[in-house]
Amino acid sequence: MGSLASFDEVENVFSNNVNPLDPEEFRSQGHMIIDFLADYYQNIQKYPVLSQVEPGYLVKRLPTTAPYVAEPVEAILQDVQQHIIPGITHWQSPNYFAYFPSSGSVAGFLGEMLSTGFNVVGFNWISSPAATELESIVMDWLGQMLDLPRAFLFSGNGGGVLQGTTCEAILCTVTAARDRMLLKVGRDNIGKLVVYASDQTHSALAKAAKIAGIDPKNFRAIKTKKSAAFGLSPESLRHAISIDVKAGLIPLYLCATIGTTSTTAVDPLIPLCDVAKEYGMWVHVDAAYAGSASICPEFRHFIDGVEGADSFSLNAHKWFFTTLDCCCMWVKDPSSLIKSLSTNPEYLRNKASDSKQVVDYKDWQITLSRRFRAMKLWLVLRRYGVANLRNFLRGHVKMAKRFEDLVAGDGRFEVVVPRYFAMVCFRVPPSALPFRNQVGNDETRANEFNRELLETVNAAGRIYMTHAEVDGIYMLRFAVGASLTEDKHVIMAWKVVQETVDAMLNTL
Amino acid sequence: MGSLASFDEVENVFSNNVNPLDPEEFRSQGHMIIDFLADYYQNIQKYPVLSQVEPGYLVKRLPTTAPYVAEPVEAILQDVQQHIIPGITHWQSPNYFAYFPSSGSVAGFLGEMLSTGFNVVGFNWISSPAATELESIVMDWLGQMLDLPRAFLFSGNGGGVLQGTTCEAILCTVTAARDRMLLKVGRDNIGKLVVYASDQTHSALAKAAKIAGIDPKNFRAIKTKKSAAFGLSPESLRHAISIDVKAGLIPLYLCATIGTTSTTAVDPLIPLCDVAKEYGMWVHVDAAYAGSASICPEFRHFIDGVEGADSFSLNAHKWFFTTLDCCCMWVKDPSSLIKSLSTNPEYLRNKASDSKQVVDYKDWQITLSRRFRAMKLWLVLRRYGVANLRNFLRGHVKMAKRFEDLVAGDGRFEVVVPRYFAMVCFRVPPSALPFRNQVGNDETRANEFNRELLETVNAAGRIYMTHAEVDGIYMLRFAVGASLTEDKHVIMAWKVVQETVDAMLNTL
């Protein structure tokens, strides 16, 4: 070991020999970061919401190699302030109205800290019983809050699990559905399996199906119509299935969405599940964004019919205050997941697992290692309670309604699709634009106008919205849900939109 | 909206109307948790390392529903102390020697706090340019530290990405390899694709291959031998491939491991890559545990030959201080990942992505949403620097060597396989046990004795180790790597083992 000794001699000069988890360093530096982040939230409105940097900005500002010698936390935080924050799109800003929210909260953050602090790897029960058991408990709690049928709860022989994201929830359930079907029809028929959804369904489904080995040409994105508010029509589904069945294909999986990404459209679960049932298909309900709202009695009806589905998921990191990532998924038949996803290597064997008295969540998901995510969901549920959580969500819906009213009150704008939750899709319609003497299609020109409107607004940095394009209509999406957003921010946002349109119309 | 108003009236009585991300609440409560966790680390040795609770302990202690009214943080923390901590297996304890380490550090924790605090959803560049650019930069830094061939770095037209875990890294690369091959041979041949590895390879591979639609009967776990220290023999690989090719099957993917889970065996990359190359297979190098060691020049030789592979991954959350989860993966040909995993829904379109000047990491992984994991890797690299990081790892290796020497110095024990890194596999061999007058196989009896030894040690709670069973030999695994572990803990652990064996032998 002579060479080891000589390496040591050189490098000890440059190393500080502090234990990497020294409790007092942890304490003093932890407090520094808390203050840094508290200040960040206090000053967040000073930054442009959408980062204004150019591609490649950071490589010009950072060294090309890792430092050889340790650097103080103060220096790193200074660089975070100077070099990282300018490159951040501030999802926590009260003026963030883009995509869907990434709803941070104090409780969610505290839960994440505890989870990270314990830093357990809860793949099976024995590796940290509390991680597994708390997860089962809070998933039953939240399932009850959503009024999910008992069949989805542990108390009803189903069960809930925390995935990272909806993409994982869908991939797990597609895989389980696939293996269940292949067992019946034989592996050779994998090329005949067909997955169904609407053309508004999240791209996660097509990707998951592809990863699971479903032939991409057997993915049906069934066309929706504006007249049905972009919900999936059961008749269209039945029609698509019947064509496939006649062609010798095998219907496998339907993904119905509650609150689509583009326009928060809602697929009608009851009739869709009826159709799927006839063909023995797996039905997954993707309520990634809008599912949370169902803890409010007045919004529960949107998931009516979930009793006919096999699995249901929502992203608590979207609109339920847990910080990324935390996807809540329930299944009626955990054994179908376990059959597809279990592994039992010798080095993980233990008495508790062998006894079959415990849940080993590694068999409910793609990965082996898993974080103690239940901690943050538990913190959110307890720190706020059902009453506050309902009111938080209602507050967002009310603010969106306020924005919708402002849009509707200005004759130059239109609300493009019905607003169900806390997102408004709007645009300046062709009728409001002085295009009549010009060549070209009015809709195309309106799309161009709205695209420019969005780009102008976002480039100014005061607010950030994104867009959707559905049925040929380009629209702006105004999604309320950032935790810091208050009425005044919504009103300011509307002013920014109006002023931008004023200026644009003046130069036309 | 009359019903909404009446709900409000009821629930406002029970809600506190505080903003869920109020900066001053964040500050005061954040400080509370920092102190709670600092105290936890200070007192961690007081707890049994392996949780001693019984299945179902927690459901008896917690309410059956979520609270309706908000609860104070103080009450929640009291419950964490009373009800959660007893159910935790303390991976951060200095007396934790089980599985592989889950190496927490102050810097990793601080990085996680910043990542959680900004709470951006960095699916594409525009959604937070700093998240993407910092990731590319630190992956090039770490790639250089490991002396990876330039072809794996962005500066050499490859590139690195942070996955959650190795399971995801393997699933992504299996999927990319599958699609590349199917493009050549046609989709109908998916049932002919074969995946190869040794019988020591992590169960992640079989699971990933199954998820990706590879027929489980086409998964080859090639037998390894004790005489080759459980490394995969290139001759055995070639033999297995040639049988498959003769049978009309198509070799697809080889997973070689640097530091297997059971015994930290090392597969010989150079000859394995040569064999794989002949058949046009994708080679992934899974260095989940041991890869980190290659930042030390004296351990770099273990990954010699990586230049012949297509992809390489290590878990920074195992033995590189980032906290769970943080899997570092590099590929030579990012386009093969992107071809399989990209999605381009309209609602994510933006000028930067359209310009093709930026990396959109969503197309390098399974999920769309992704956390700002680069922050913690950056913090770890800067806060400690290369010199400290090398010395941390060397410290663990030295402690394992110390333990190995102690085992070897006690005639009743044997070190079962060569120790390469910071993990020692040992047992009480049959020759040390007074079985000669009893019926039954000596090896079986030794296995029983060692199983009981491990259970007795773990039940006492002073240390926690796990086991492996390879080639019919049950052995105890002593993995050094918890950040708080010092020499004295290793020496104490050895005493615990010796005393337990003393007592067991006395009663035989």
C-alpha cells in the first residue's frame, strides 16, 4: 500500500479531515441555507419569472473542472446567487402561471428535510419499517379524503403507493396490464396489444407504452372535439376498439384523464369504464393535476366513475403542496403490480418479507431504492389539515375564476374552453383583430398574434404563462397554483396581458 | 357557487389562512427542523441500528384519518421522535454496515435543500436553464475525475445525465438498445432479443429487461465461479451467446458490473467488451457502488476497459455523499437514448428546444418531470473538493481493511472473497465448528450457524450487517461507508461479532 500512503501525503495537505456529516457543521450550515431560502422567497418577485439567460450561459461562468480543494459554503452560496438564480425559472414565484404549478409549501419542505435527513433507502419493510408503514397509512388517509372506493385502499384489499411521477405510475400499470394479458394470450402476441387514450392525453402514456414494448403503431390517440370540451367520447373509443378487434388486435389499456395538460379537459369515466370492461382492459385514471381538487366535496364529481377503474393517480407535487416529486397512485389489485415488478434476490431476503405480513414497496414500482416520500405527504396533511387544504385549492380556483371574469369582461378576448379548475385558456380571437384586408387565414393570423403576445409577455419577465394548441387554436394558458400567489398577482397579470395587447394592437 | 360559499363558511373556522409558503414561517420552522436533525445525528448511536418494531406497529399508533384542523409543527416533531424514529433503520448511524451505504453528508443535504427550495421542474432547458446546464457541467466534472474516456463527456459528443437510481439507468439503456436493434431486425423480432449478465448482476437488470418487453426466458444469468472471484468469464459469455445465435436469437445487451452487490466482484471489462463488440451488443457498466472509488488513481484500474462500453453508471447516493437519489449515468451516443425516449407535445414546445442548441433531459430518462439533482452533486464536489472526496473514500477502504485484518487474525473466521473496496465478506467456516459428530452436511450447518450469528447481532441493535449467499456459502457482509463511521465503530463492531460467536460456540 505504498502508493496509497503517498497519495495520502499529497492530498492531506488539501483536505480538512472534517467528518462529512458532522452534526455541528450540519447545524450551522443548515441554518445558513434556511435563511438563504427564506430570503429568496421574500425577494422572489425581484427576478424575471422566466429565466432570461441564453443557451450556454453557465459554462462561461463556471470552471471547467471540479475544485481540488474544499470551498466554503459562503462562496458556494454567493455563486448560487450570482450564477444559478439568473438561470432559474421561478416556479415558486407568485407571478408564475405556466404549465401546471409545482406547489411548494413550508410543510412539504420540512417533510423533504426529514426524509433527506434520515436518508433511508426504504426498498422493503425491514430497511425502515416506518417508511413503508407511514406510506400505507397516509395513502389510506388521502384515499379517504378523495372518497376513493374502498377497493383502492389497504383497508379494502387495494392499496396506495408513492411513485416519483405520473410517468412511473403509468409505466408500472401498463407493464402490469401487459403481463396479465400476455399470460392469457401468450407472449408471442405482445405485438398485438393496443393502448387507448384521447389525443389530449399526456405524452407520458405513449412513452410508457413504448418503453414497455408496446408497438408504437398500436397506440391510439383518439380525436376529441371542442364541442365535447375535448373529453374522450365513449363512442369513439368503442369504434376504435372494434376496428382493432376485427383486425385481430388485442385491447389492453385505457388511460382516462381528469384535467388534461392542454385545457384541463375531463374524460367521462363512467361510460369509458363500461366500454373498457367489456373488453377486459385495464383502466388507469390520470388525475395528475386535477385529482387533488376532489378532496373538496364540490369537485368530487369530476372523478365519479373511478370505481370502474383499476388504478388512479395524482401528483401531490403539482397541486398538493409536497414539492417535487410525489405521485400518489392507488390500485385495486396490488398483486398484479407485484407479479410484474417483484424481485427477490437473496441479499434482500429477510424474515418480515418471507412472512408475507408486510408491504415491500420495491415490488410496486420500477426502481429498487426509494426515498421516504411519505414523510412530506404526512407533514402536509397534518400541518394544514383537511380544512386548510380544501381552502388553499378553493383559493386557487377562485383566483382563476377572477381571471376568467376579467378575460370575459374585455371584448377583445375569449375564454376558449370551459374552466373547471384553476386554469384558464384564453386568446385574442380573430374577430378582435384588424386582419380583414390582409391575405391568409384569419385563424392562422390569430394564432400568430397570440403566439407573439405570449412571447412578449414572457420576455418582459413580470409573469410567465405557457400555451396550448388544440384543434388548430393557439391559446394562452393561465394556471393559478403557485403557493405565494394572491389576488393582487392575478390582477397584475391581467394588466400585463391587457397592456401588451394594447401595445400590439396599436402597432398593427 | 352558493355551495362553495357555504363550504367556506364551515371550513374557515378550522383554517388558519396562512400562506403555505410564507417566508417567515419557512424561516422559523426550517430552523426547528435543522436543529431536530442535528440533534438526531448527535444522538443517533442511542438507537438500535436495525429497527426493532413489529409489522403493523405504526397503524396502532396513528389516527385512522387525516386531521381536519391544522396541527403545530411541534406536535408533529414530537410524533416523529416517538413514533417514527423507533421504526427507522438508521442508515446514517456510524454502526450501520448493512447492504451498501446511503452516504449522507452536510453538503449533499444542503444541495437537496436548495433543490427542494427552488422546486423547479426541469424537464427541458427553458423550464430552468440552470438546472440543465449545471447538470451537464457537473457530469463533465465528475467524468473527468473518473478519467472516463472523452467519448462519454459532452466535450467529446457523449454526455452525462442524473437519473434517480441505477434501475432507471439500466431501463433507459435497455430500451435504447432494444429500439436500435429492432430498427435493424424488425419489431416482430422483439421476442428474440437476449440480455446477458452474470449470476451476480443486480436484480435491476432482469426487472428492467422484463419491463422493456424482453422475454424473461431470454435473460441469461451466466454462472460465475469462486475461483474467478465471481467475475463474469468472457469465455462463458461467448459460449452463451453462440448457443443463442445458433438458436436464431439475437444478442442485445450486456450488463457488466464493477462491484457486485453480494461480494463486490468485478467483471473484466476489456475482454467482455471485445466479445460484445463482435455481436454489436450494447454494453452497460453498472458501477453503482464501486464506481466512486475510481476518482482515486489507485482504484481507477477497476474500470479499465470502460472505453469499450456504451454507457456507464454509478450511484452518487451510495458512496459519493449526495443523499438518495442520485445516479450518474454517461452515454457515448445520447441520440440513441433520445430516439427512444423523446416526446414533443405542443405544450412543451419552445424556441430554445426548437433551436437544438440545448439539452432537454426529459428525453434522456423515463419520466418527464425531474428534480434539480445537479445542485447536490455540485455542492458535494465544491464543498469537499477532489482531495477530501478521495480521502473520504480511502478512509472507508482503510477501515474495511482494518476489519478484514481483524477477521483474518481470528482463526475461527475466514474472509470468503477478496476485498477490493470497503466491504468485507466473512463467515465462521465449517472447520471452526464442532460438528464432526453430527449428521448432515458441514456447509449447511455452517450456513445455519452464520445465519444465526447475523440475526443475533442485528437483534441486539448495536450494529447492523446483512448477508449474501453465493455458491452455496452464506456469508456476512460488512460494508463500511456510513459518513459518521470512524475506526472506533469498526473495532466495536468486530467485538460485537466476536462476543456473539464466543457465546454461540459456548452453547454448542
